[in-house]
Amino acid sequence: MGHFWGLCAFALFFLNDYNDWQLSKRVLKGCFPVGGMLLAIGTAMELHWGTAPVTGGLRWLVLAVGAGFLGLLIYTLFFALSVEDAYARPGERRMACTTGVYALCRHPGVLWFGGLYLCLWAAAGLPLWEAALFSVLNIVLVIFEDRCVFPTKLEGYAAYQATTPFLLPSRQSIRACVRAN
């Protein structure tokens, strides 16, 4: 049942972005936070601690790494960006964020999300197919954002695309990220 809520969450994430891109309806601005809650609840429902491949002390280490990925994801989505600009005013043009973790790659949250779900599989028994499915859906979501939504809504995005890797950081982008912090 948890995977159903996760799928609903990604549908809401897509609706949120479509709203930002085409509809600009303030009533739909809650899609992102509701989707986030559904994803968290659905994921928690799917944890099967007794079936986790990693146990013992190593499990705690993997969970700590997962907590680090969760912290990076929260920072990237809610603190590295202006929450007001990113989520509260659908349809309005705004500046692209190109510094900090966003100098690393254009969608650093995908890296943290994938790492978190890998850790949840390894240490908390999240089914591997589910971790993979949600990670793939996240990649599809950012492809949609990168190709459709952000070029029309974020000023300077074309220049950002030309200078910053899509998902996988380069030596140059790692240096830019370190210099920006």
C-alpha cells in the first residue's frame, strides 16, 4: 500500500511542476508539500526492518549515512533555495539558483534522494524495486523540470544549463560548489 502513496506523491510533484509551468493556479501550490508527506508516509509503510540486507553495527552506520542524505535533501530543497520563490508563487518568473549545492549540478536533490533510498533499502528493508522505482520517477521528474518548466520560469537557466552538469558533478562543478560555500 505504501508504494501507492509514493506513486500518488510523484503524481502531485508532476502536477505541482505542470502548474508552475502552464496553469499558475494558487490552489495547486499545496501539491508539493502534500506530495512530500505522502512520499514519507508511503516509504515508512514499506520499511521491513527484518529483511534488511545490512544488520548489526553496519546497519547503524548506513542509517547515519542515510540521515546525512536526508539532511542534504532537506537543505537543498528548502534552505539553498528561497522557499517563497520556489514553491509559493506558481507561474511567476524567478532567478535560477546557481550557487552552493546548485553549482554542483542542476538537480543535486536527485543525488541525495537516490542515496537516501539506497540506504533505506540496505538498512531498513525498503524493497529494492521500490527504491529504484522512486529514484527513476525522481529522475523523470527532473528531466521534465529541466527541459520544460525551468527554462520558461527561471531567468538565466539557459546559461546555467550550459555551464553546470545535469546530474553528475564534474571536477569543475565540484570546485565551483566548494568555492561558493
